[in-house]
Amino acid sequence: MASLSWSVSPRGASPPPGSSSSSSPTAAGPRPATPARGHRRLATVTAAAFTLAASTAVFLALYASDCGCL
């Protein structure tokens, strides 16, 4: 039962038997920087570039068609 409650709330229960205190999530300290931040930034820049390219393509298609809607 202790390991079930530990997986739900690490502050309210003790860690399961056999685990060392250094692997406890409360004793781990700050997490090191992960490469996910760089991937998120790349995804944001890629999405912005795609949006810019798509809106430019729509503008040029409407401009070239002389529809008078611009």
C-alpha cells in the first residue's frame, strides 16, 4: 500500500522499500536543463515561418488573380 500511495503523492507517504533516498523525487533537487526546450523553440520558429509563408502565398494568389478583393 505504501508504494501505491507514494506513486500518487510523494509528499504524503514514504518511498517504496528498496529505493535509496537519492532517487526520491523530493530529494532530487533542481532538474537539469533538458533538450526539450530547444525542440520547443525550433517548433515555434518553424510554425511561425510556415504561417508567414502560407499567408504570403494566399496574398500573392489573391493579388495575381485581380479579383479586386484586396
